[in-house]
Amino acid sequence: MRLAVIADIHSNLEALDRVLARIDQEGVEAILNLGDLVGYNASPNECLELLRGRDVRSLAGNHDLALFDPERAQHFNIIAYQALMWCREQVHPEFLKYLQNLPLLQEQPGTFLACHGTPASPDTYISYHFQGKRVLKHLLGLPNLRVCFFGHTHRRALWYRDIRGKVALRPISSGKMRLSPEEHYLINPGSVGQPRDGNPEAAYAIFDDEEFSIEFKSAPYDIGGAQRRILAAGLPPFLAERLAQGA
Ligand SMILES: [Fe+2]
């Protein structure tokens, strides 16, 4: 099965539109979305309309959950908090049920597990070695699962655990990267709507479970359009600036 993996759309319509158009040319059988549909950017309703109208398998991220539980938003930085409060007022009631029904995890038996932050929590990051090691150890205990997809950091990542138990980050190269059937992997496709790894293009990945490969991709999009919407909505200007920087 060829699977498109996306994450952290964060209400960026221009980026989502572009990524979905690219994915439509990839010949995938499914689209997996690792959560954080809302927050930060200015087009929550347009993005939700697009996602709900297509066969996208979405998870709940910490921003999606905070929409219904403002207590969660207390832990956000001030800019993320302001953007979420703005979003709470904007989201049309017709989308609330859709958002409320998003699962925290998805599992394709024998193929992959998918989460927002980690399988244990949508709020926890996998950024450092000890964090990757802990989640790979958890994955090892699950029968027939070699891959866990995650988002939340907004940075592309390919963690592996080899047969001797070594855990490390594999450098991401362009083109298709073959995976080993003897290793376990944590894969972050990067962020569609607010990339933070220095590449401002909208990120996504294509996973093929038959040839066991992953390809990290990104698409240029109308960043200026997304920035104009942010400023017109009265959201913090920093949210517009960071889109151009990919940071
Ligand atoms: Fe996010």
C-alpha cells in the first residue's frame, strides 16, 4: 500500500491545498493525517471543510484537543494560546463533532502505528535521543509493528532502532529511502502548515509498505497568501513571519 502521511496542518489552507494537489498525483491508496488540524494560521473552517470532504484518516493533535478543553491551552506559549482562542471563536459548529470524534491513535495491524506526539501522549515530543529510544522500545513490544508515524515537532525525522538495539537519527536524503525489515522506525513527515526545520515548503511523506520505503517531500505554496490571511485576521504577526522562515 502506498500511503501519504501529513501532519500539523494548523489551519494553513494554501499549504494544505497544494499538498493535497501533489498527493493526488502520487497514486496513493490512503492519506494519514497525524493531527493539529487547527491553531496558529487563519483558515480553520476552510481546512476542515477540505479534510472532511475527502477520505483523510485524521488523528487529534494537542491543538485540536485544546479547542474543547481550554485548560490544555494554559500550557501553550502566549502566541499559540492567542491563536487557539481566536480559532475557538471561528470554528463553525458543524465541524465541532468532526473534531471531537478524531481518535488519538491509529493502527494498521502488521504495518504501522500512528500518533500525534507519542503513542502515550499527544503532548509529548520526540526530539531527543532518550525520547526516540523510549518510544522505539514501546514499539518493539507490539507484535508485527515496525513503524510508528508521529508529528508535533514540525520537523522531519527518521529515527531507527537496529537489531543490536542502537537508536539514532538517519539523515534524510532526497528521493526514496529504503527501510530495513530488521529495524524499527519512528517517522515524522514534517509539517504541512508551519514547518520548523528551515525549509518553508509544505512537508509531507509517501510510505510504501510493500517495498518498505519512505520518501520525504515538500511543496512550494503561496506563503504570501497565508501570511495576508493571518494579518487580516488580527493574529500575531510573528505567525506570518515564521512561515517564510520555516522556523
Ligand atoms: Fe503542531
